[in-house]
Amino acid sequence: MCGIVGFIDKKNKFGKEKKEAFVGGMLDLIQHRGGDATGVISIKNITIGHTRLSIVDTSKNADQPFVNDNFILSYNGEIYNHNVPRKKYLAGKDLVSSSDTSTLFEILQICQIEEVLKMIKGMYAFSFLDIKKQSLVLALDKMAIKPLYFLDTPEYFAWASEIKSFSALPDFQFRLEEEKLFEHMVFRHISDEKTLFKNIFKIQQGEYLDYSLKSNTYIKNKYFELEKVGSKKQNIENILTESVKSHLMSDAPVGIQLSGGIDSSVVSYIAQKNSPIALHSFSIGLNDSEWNEFKYSDFVAKELGTIHHKIIFTKKDFVDNFEKITYHLDGPIVHPNTVPMYLLAKFARKYVKVLLTGEGADEIFLGYKRYVQKDINNDDDLLLSNAFSDPVMISKILKMPRGSLSERKQFVQKTAELSREYRLSFYDMNTYLPHVLLRQDKAGMAANIENRVPFLYESVIEAGYNLDTKIGDLGEKTPIKEIALKYFPSDFVLRKKCGFGLPISEWIKDDCVLLPYLSRLKESKLVLEYFDWEVVKKLIDEHLTGVNDHSVILFSIIGLDVWYNIFCKQ
């Protein structure tokens, strides 16, 4: 796992030394993503930088950027099937490294970009420069497991694994993208290429950007989108097993993020079964049985024989890391459990460099309670099915007009002819899953650790998405529960889903946790400029007096205000 950055000086305004200073500054801001090796290379008006966390082939032979007379590659991720194209296209060729980076570098030189992207399976974000053609490709994996952002100004074009890197660029200033406030407050995630920062964009899932250095223009191309390709019955257990086995690919220690839930427990079972050594497993929670699943993670660890670590964190740990993790996310904390996710990764880094997680199963196999609790009968219901706040209330508290949600509506319309289950899965995997994966990546990388998601291997995604029945006799996520019942007792598998919650409603009232942040809102520049303070004050008063629980909206405002003060406040 790594961090990548790059800078194109459109007008040849800066010398080589200056450009490399910019890129060096960009890398300094994301050293937590790597640190094992750093490389910067310049050619003509383009400078590319890389910081490496060595996982596969930890020798210097795999340090980046990879470069020859015609091409430069800077790559972040893991290609789990890289030996397949290596054998097909590179047999007998003397490669400099056994790494997937080396494989990718070579096949990009002999195959068309879309052919390569459809061939490789894994998680990745990379830049590939063709010096002769004067073209640059920025590409992202099929599910946006890895992040990649870009910035285009009259003076320069730049890209980076994390938004904070752009602050190292000349005359750059972060500004709030006002038109996206409504979508953020309702859904916690922006579904199109925009971000909460004005003029900073993200490469989206299954997409690549093709930049011409001749004209200083770019086009974006979609190379992958979920499709219903039939309902033939497939053995999900076998497909998932192959995925987990492939995700054990590493020359560095691998562990498991074991929450005690069904998804991480199934991944743990398969991983430990296919590992020649006992794996380290990690769980985290408050020292309160109402707010942890230690009973279940302890049970799984004992059954499987993992080397288990149980991490207890406190509300002080939460508040002490709240602003730090906001900075690392490049955005507001919208899921409070992102903080303990980071604390788990930080602890795990003492023992491993890689963590397997159960992320993604709920979106593919329909595991959330809302899939069965909400009435979803038409397009409007589907549009708001993964909303966290009432759009009517958000319209009242924001001063600007309600957003159009046009990109979300397009995702709704694309599946108009499909069944309810297919529509739910497609919509969530395009509008909800990306920001869940974003916090997995950045919470892990903040601790210099790589999080992997076996449920989002291409074969698992396609087989799972095309299942006719995901909500069946065992309720939501029936196919995964059927697998889990082969590994664990029925009372463990069929228990009520808990999720990883925190007592945010009470913490907002707690002077030792979030109440000070709430109290600051009255003087907040963000709130005064963009929110109707009288409406916000009414929500605060009702929450503090116990009249109504407004913790979801209030936590969103607190998180947004903390983010704004870190990045945008002048």
C-alpha cells in the first residue's frame, strides 16, 4: 500500500527544483501511507512522486516510481491475480521484481489500458505516463477501494491519494463546495465526482482519466459497471474462499479485523484455515457490553485459534483522536466508529502490516436492517433508502436551496426494470459503499496499515450481485449466513445484528466528549454562514433536554464544523 502524487506544470512556469519541491511537500503530507521508500522523478513539465509501504516483494527492486525510457508508473494497491497476466504475457521475460507493480508496469506497455483494467483484479489507484504519446492515465479499481483525487487549474494539473496533499501546491487554498452541503448532510457522502472541496474531484469506481499533455485536456472513461448477467446458481462459498486465499498474498505479516460479526468471522475462518501459521486477530470496543461485541469475537478467536488482541478504548480516546482522524479522512467524520477503527489499526501495526476485513458484504448481499425495515416501493423511496437525515429537516437548517441529487437519480433510473433486491444492491454499491471504503482506507493508512476487503474481489461481487435471493429464509444476507452456519453454531449466526455503534446521543451531552464542540457551534463561521442558527439551536435545546434525540443531525454538524475549521477556515 502506498501514496501517489503528481504535478503537471501546464505553462512550464516552474523549474525542475521547484516542481520537485512541490511534489516533495505533497508526499510529506501523506508519509503515513508509506514510509518504507520514497521516490520522485521529473521529465519535461511533469513530476511524479511515490511513498511506499512494502507488502509484496519488500526489497528495493519494487520501489517506485517504476521508470524506463518511455514510461513511468506510480501505483498504490494490490493486484491479487497478477501472476495470471504475468504468465500469459511475460513468460520468460527477466523482470526486475516479483511484485504486482512489476507485472502492471510491463503489461501496461503492451496492452491497451481498458484491456489491462478488465484483466487485473484487486484494489488499486495508479498513474501511468506514456512519454512518447505525451499522455497520462489515472485509473481506479472497480469499487473505489483506493482513493484518488485531482485538481485542474489554469496553471497546473495535480493528483494525489489524499486531498491534504494539494495544500503543498502554489497559491492553493481549500474552499467549501457549497452546492454539495445538502447531499452531504442527508446522505453523508457525495455520489458524483465532486467532493466537499471546491474544484477538487475524485476518480470514481471503475473509471480512468486520460490526460493529454499536448492539449492539457482530459476525458474520463467508465470501464466497469455492475450488470445483471443472469441468475445461474454459483457456489458463493468456493468463490469467497478463493478470494480470501488470494488476499493472503503478502511478504509482510497479515492479520484480521475481527469485530465478532458474521462477515469478519467468516473471513477469519477461511483465512485461518488457509494459513500455515496462527494469524493475529484484533477487536475493539468500549468497556461496556452494550457497546462491544467482545463476547462474539472472543468466541470466534478461541474456535479458530488465532492470536487474539482485545482493545478497550474510552471516550477520552475518542475525543483525543477526533480532530486527528478528521484530518486524515480529508472530510468530516460521519461514522463515529471511524475513530476506534483507527485505534485498532494503530494497535495492530505493532504486529502486522495488513488487515483483512469483512467490509462490503452488507452492500452486496443486503445485510442492513433497513433493507427489510423500510418500505421501498418506488424510485423516490429508493433514492432516500440510504439517507441518514430527513431531507425536509436538512432543507430547514440550511440557508441554501435544496440540491438536485441528479447523480443519485441516475443510479436509481439505471435499474428501473430490475427487482427490488437488485436495485437496492446496485444503488448502495454506487452511492453508499464508496464512502465506507474511504474510511477503511484512510483510517488504516493513518496508522500505516493496509486494509483488505475480500468480499469486494471481482468474482465475489459479480456472483453476489447476480444472486436472485439475498433476503431469504434466514432474513437479510441469507447466502452469507448459510455459509456461516457451516462454520459456527446457529445461535451465533442467527443472532440479532448489532453493528459497531457508539453512545453518541449521550456523548453529545457529555462535557468530556462532544458537548464542548456543540457549544462552539453558536460562534461557528460555518454555521453562521450556511445554517439557520435558530433552527439548529432548537435541535440542540430539544436534544439536551431530552425532548427529542437529534444526535444524527447534530453529530453531522459537529463533524462538518471540525472539518471546516481544520481545512477551510481562513
